[in-house]
Amino acid sequence: MLRPHLIIDAPLAALAVAAAPTLGWGPAAAAAVGLSAGIHSLAVAHPRCSLYGRVIWRIPATTTVALTFDDGPDPEVTPHLLDLLAAKSVTATFFLIGANAARYPALVRRIRSEGHGLGLHSMTHSRWFCAWPSARVRRDLEDNRAVLSDLTGEAPPDWFRPPVGLRNPLITRVAADLGLTLLTWTANGRDTQGGTDRAILQRLSPGYIPGGILVLHDGVEPGRGPARTACPRLTAQTLEALNARSLTPGALPSSRGFDDGGRD
Ligand SMILES: [Zn+2]
């Protein structure tokens, strides 16, 4: 857990000391602190940055592109999405919010019975998840696992996508201790932020590559609305775009083989 500080902050501190006779102590320290904050912000938020431990943002290059849906299940949207996926004979992976799963158990069972994969996405999708102490993160993920395994009667999922994809060394460590594999994405439609279908599909397009991982949202955080009713329509358009590129949509593979990350 000290590694990020050793490889980033220690050299910056040394640079500040070296630059101090020229710049003065105040400006040298301020520059080092600013650079450190910038680098650590990137490590928290950038979906491909593994400074805080390995994170999966792409699956092994094949012709498959992983379709993933976050924040569900949702009674207004998820059934239509499942209908579409069934009609197209496509499977996907659903990163479920534990509280939503507990509220709509039949949807969770339907997702599994139709061959889709599941992942953890925290119990309530708190915006403060990344600021929680490790004991609380651990409790939340254990609850998220228990909800899903109780509902499905299966072993809990190994994939874990943190809320908004934000990580820190504590989250990375807890996830590794629980045997979870951290995952972000190749391209996020950011459909939660609105925008036209065209803009959302444009944001997804960098993920139209072999092994790409795409994210759309079929659910909403508990207590927040409105329902993501555009999700099935956006998914249909995404499937067309993948088909035009001879790419095959599908669920994530097993996390086995990816699970060496997070321990540093
Ligand atoms: Zn989410």
C-alpha cells in the first residue's frame, strides 16, 4: 500500500529539496504537492491507471466485446433490456447495486436464468465510497456478495466495479483480500450524464475493439431517478455498431486468470 507513495511522492519530495535553493522552499514544495495531487487524482479516477493496484479495463483480445450494465436492476428498464438481449441471443454482465438487487429479486434471478453474468457494484452506490475507511468498504462488499449469492443460490461474483470506477489503495486491498477482481472499462457511454444517443454512442466507440469493455446503465442509484429508459434503445444501436465491425458482443469471461492484481 506504500508503493504509490514511494514511487510518486518520495521522488517528488527529493525534487522539491533539490529545487529549493533555486525556486525557494515555498514554491518548490507547492509544485511538488500540486504534481502529487494531480498524479494521485489520475490514479483514483482514470479507468486504466493501475498505480493503486491492477485494474482490468480490457479483456484478452478476441473478436468479443464485453457488454456491461451498471446500477440495476430496475423494474422499468431491465426487463426490456433482457428481452432485447434474448431476442439477439446476446449475453452481458450486470454490475448490480446490492440494495436494488434486494428490492427486485425476481429480476436478479431472471438475469441469471437467461445466462448473463453478475458483478458487484456496492450496496448503495454511495458517492462517498472512495472516502470510506477500509472496514466499511469490506462490510459493504461482503453485504453485496451475500445479497447476490442468497438470491441466486450461487457463489458470489468475483468481478467488482467500484462506484463511478473510483479506486484507492484501501479499496484495492480490501477487494484483493476478498478475492475480487477490480474492473473498470475501455469505454463508458456516460449515459447517466445525459446527451443525445449519438453523443453516447460516440463515447462508446473507443471500446469497439477486440476485447473492449463497454458500459451502459440500466439502473439508478437508490433514491435517485429518473429510470434509464434509453438503455435498451442505446444497447440495440450498440449491437448494430458492433455487428457492422464484425465484433461479437458478450458477457465478461471468468475473472480467473485476472486475479493477481491488487497486491503491492
Ligand atoms: Zn454505477
